[in-house]
Amino acid sequence: MLIRFLLIFLISFAYIGCSKKESLEYKKSEIIDPFKVYQEGLKEFDKKNYFLARKKFDEAELNFTEPVLAAKASIMASYSLYAINFYGQAEENLKRFISVYPADDNIIYANYLLAIIYYEQIQDEKKDIQPLLKAEEQINLFIKEFPNSEYANDLKFKNDLIQNQLAAKELYVAKYYISVKKWAPAINRLKNILNKYDKTVFIEEALHRLVEVHFYLGMDQEAKKYAAILGYNYNSSEWFERSYKILNKDYKIDKKEISKNKEKSLIKKIIEIVK
């Protein structure tokens, strides 16, 4: 019985030893060709299969030994993420690209794409203001760093739209304060539009609301001051008409006169462009 027990023990020990030997046996890892993987990524990219393309580009970047090629794979992965609206991951990828490959030829495009990602996340004036501020900051940084790049004009145009959106946000908040009769914060918000966003389309309504609020509060001189500014700069606008009616209850503006004024104003603007 003892002999049988020893025999079973020896066989089990030998089996365990063989198992450990097998588990410790070195297996040569498969060599990855980054050029091949990158080409596979391009094929998926051309088919608009951006999710799989991104995985291929990431793999290629990890296996390229030349920084130029690794950077190229990285920027392609970033764009692939952007193309499927994975904004958070695309932003993270681009920031890493800018940090790791600051001298790469695509550094300008990386900064541009980062600005576009922030810009495309902007919502209306009733929503969170943070995307607006992030987009404005990145665009201003880009224009300062790369003023002569091919992307600068596009971002300048987008920055104008951002200023309008910021002004819309201020006006939205101001109108809320007016609705609950919080006059001081309402006036401050409206003045912000005058001071910061005077080139936006909301400047006329902001001036009118200042006329409206001050007249309601019995501050006739202040109301007339803002009405005069509105009249001097936008005397053919709807908001000037409304403000004038607040101060002159019996006034009826001639619609034909408005039409002529608008026409003259438009011609004047065209002449200014031609000059």
C-alpha cells in the first residue's frame, strides 16, 4: 500500500514538473509590420470605417521606429476619432500629439483640428457656456501662433460666430433678469454686450433693452442716452423704432421711409466694400 502511494506521488510530481516546464517555454512573438498595418488603416479609412481605422493607426504608431511616421499615424488616428464624433478621445489624442511631436509638419493641422473639435461642441445660448469659452481660447491661441496659415481665415470667421454666440448668451441671461425684475444684473449683462460684443448682431437689441429698462425705472436721461446711440448708429432698424415708440408714444414711423433708409444703408455698405 505504501509502495502504491509513493508511486502515485512520484507520477504526480513528474507531471507538475513537466507542466511548469511547458509554461516557462519561450514563445517568439509575432513581428508586426507597421507599414502593412498603416496601409490596412488607410483602406478602412477610405471605406469610412473610422473606428477600425483608428485601431490600425494606433497600432502602427506604436510599432513605427521613425518619429515622422509615428506622428503621421497619430494624426490619422485623431482624425478618425473626430470623424465618428468621439470628441473627448480625439481631444486627448491631439493634445498628446502636440506634446510628443511638437516639431512635426502636421502640428498646425493638429491645433486647427483641436479648435474645430471645441467649436463643433458649441450649443445654443441656453446651454453650458464652457464649450464656447474653450473654443474661443483655442481659436485665439491658433490665430496668435499661426496667423499666416491656411486655416487662419476659417478660424477668424468661426471666432466671429463665437462672439455672436457669447453675446446671445449675455442677452438671454439679461432678458431672464428683466423677466424677474432684477434690474441691476440685467443692466450689467446688457452693458457687457456693449463693451465686449459691439460688433455682433445683438448690439441693437441690447441698446433697446437698456432704453426699455431705464425708462421703466424712471431714468429718462439714461434711456434717452441709449436711444440716441441706437438712433445714431442704427436709425433704420426695428430696435430703433421700438425704442423711439417708448419715448414717443404717439409716434408712427413711416414704413416707406424705413425701406429707403435700409436701401441707402445697404448701398453704403456695398460702396464701403468696393472702396
